[in-house]
Amino acid sequence: MSKLDYDVVVNIGHKLKGNGKTFGFSDISEVGDLIEQAGISKNKSSLEEYINAFEIGIFDKLKTIEN
């Protein structure tokens, strides 16, 4: 990653959190909250971990939709 814009990270995490709740995806909402909090605290290592968890979760959701 080049220079990380934590304000953007916080915004994206917050949107994921809210949209996850709105559409009934609590796991996405939880990861969104973690991403938001990692952005607020500027914790890059946790942020990378949570983004990876989000990516895995999305792929798992897509697999269930395809089947």
C-alpha cells in the first residue's frame, strides 16, 4: 500500500457497517465496524487483517449465491 488515507478507511468501514445492518448481513456489519475502528486508531496491521477477513467473507457469500 502506498500512503494510506485513514479518513477514507473510516468512511468505508462506516458505510459497510451501516449497509450490512440495513440489508441483514451482520457479519459484514461487524467487519465494517472493525475496519472503521482500525482506521480511527490508524492501526495498519489490524486494518490489513480485517480487509482480508472482509474479502474472504464476500467470496463465501458469492459462492452461496451462485449455488
